[in-house]
Amino acid sequence: MKNRSLYPSLTISILLTLLLLIPGSFTLACRQEQKAQQPAAEIKLPPPSLTGKLSVEEAIKARRTIRSFQPQPLTVSQVSQLLWASQGITGGRDNLRAVPSAGALDPIEMYLVVGDKGVEGLEAGIYHYLPKPHSVEVVTKGDSRDKVVDGALGQRWIGAAPIVMIVTADYARTTVKYKERGIRYVHIEVGHVGQNLFLQAEAIGLGAGIVGAYSDEQIAKVLGLPSELTPLLIMPVGYKK
Ligand SMILES: Cc1cc2nc3c(=O)[nH]c(=O)nc-3n(C[C@H](O)[C@H](O)[C@H](O)COP(=O)(O)O)c2cc1C
């Protein structure tokens, strides 16, 4: 008798547990399915040009920090050229990049913020550069330049640039081999990207600014960065005013 009276309460507990677990696993399965169904949209960029009209010397001479831009939109080809100069693959078989990297560990990831009518043929949004296929993947849609301005201590001039390029890095990719000194190496590499962007912008008739005064946390949030990436340099680019 005693044992029999246990069964109804056991059955009720099992039913209650199932009721609690099933909706949870159903939601999880749905989310996973949604993720699987919606891979980040990838946009192939046109190949970069390997010749230019300005000499390196002329580009070095002309380079200045530009803080005033025309509203004129850029072309996808110009965006392609800038991303290639920052992290593009130039080294054939070994996939070496446009800038040197300690141990060829490539800790840098490039992000691109496109404003409304900032680039012909590219919607306003945040994009992540994929060097191997030379394409960008969509991170979020919409114009986030105001949020970048807020994150950069209200430097309003940034918001007038049609595009804002943000250099981020994963320190661990380099410190795993070079320990503490790897931090220095990552910063040196970011400097190379900065100068390449300055010179490439000049060479295609554009100007670039450079911004180090910003909140890492705010900019990481605007870009939706994974926790391993730190934003290390902001460079607004456009036609000079
Ligand atoms: C690491 C770094 C951070 C900088 N941060 C800012 C910034 O937050 N805002 C700004 O207006 N300029 C910034 N600048 C630009 C400098 O003010 C500029 O390079 C300097 O005035 C020299 O001018 P030039 O670049 O035209 O030669 C930064 C430059 C560097 C190298």
C-alpha cells in the first residue's frame, strides 16, 4: 500500500519536470535552427587595383589627419582597396598580409562602419572584413556613426565621414607565442595598418583621420565585438573638404 501511494506523486514529478524542460529545449532548438538558417550575409568585394597614380613619396608628403569630409559617397572599389591595404592577402601561398605580423600570427580584424549613402551599392551597416575571400560579412544593418561618435568622446567630425574603419585585435593570437612582448607586437602591427590606410586613402583621392580617444567598452559594444577582440584604432575616411 505504502509503495503504491508513491506512484502518483512520482508520475506528477516526472510530468512537472518534463513540462519545465520541454519548452526550454524547444526554444534552444529553435534558436539553433534560426542561427543555422541565417548565416551572416557575405558580400564579395571587387579585386584591389595593384597600380596607382600617386607615388609612395607623394602619398607620404600629402598625408595629413583629415577631420572634415564631403558627404560624397565612396565606391565599393574604394572600400575594397582600403580593406586590402589594411589586411588584404598579398603573399600568395602563405596568405601573408599587406602589413607585417610577428610570427605571421595575424591578430588584427578589420571592421567597417558604413553611413547612410556612405558607399554606392553598400547598405549602411557594420561589416567585418574576411581577408581570404576578400569579402565583408554583415554584422548589423543601419547607420551606427552616431554611436561611434558617442563612443569617441563626442568627436562629431567622425560622424561626417562616409565610412569609419576600425582596427581591432585579438592579443592572445600573438601573446600565446611571444607572451607579454606580444602586446607590443600587436600595437606595432596596428600602427602599420594605420599608415597603410593613410597612404592608400591618399593614393585613391581620399583622406583619413585617426582617433585614439574613445571608450574601448563603448566601441566594442557598438561593433558587437566578440570578447577576444579589442578596438585599437578608429579611422574615418572620405573625400577631403
Ligand atoms: C595614436 C593616435 C591617436 C590620435 N587620436 C586622435 C583623436 O582622438 N582625435 C583627433 O582629432 N586626432 C587624433 N590623432 C591625430 C593627431 O592629432 C595628429 O596625428 C597630429 O596632430 C599630427 O597631425 P598629422 O597627422 O596631420 O601629421 C591621433 C594620432 C595618433 C597617432
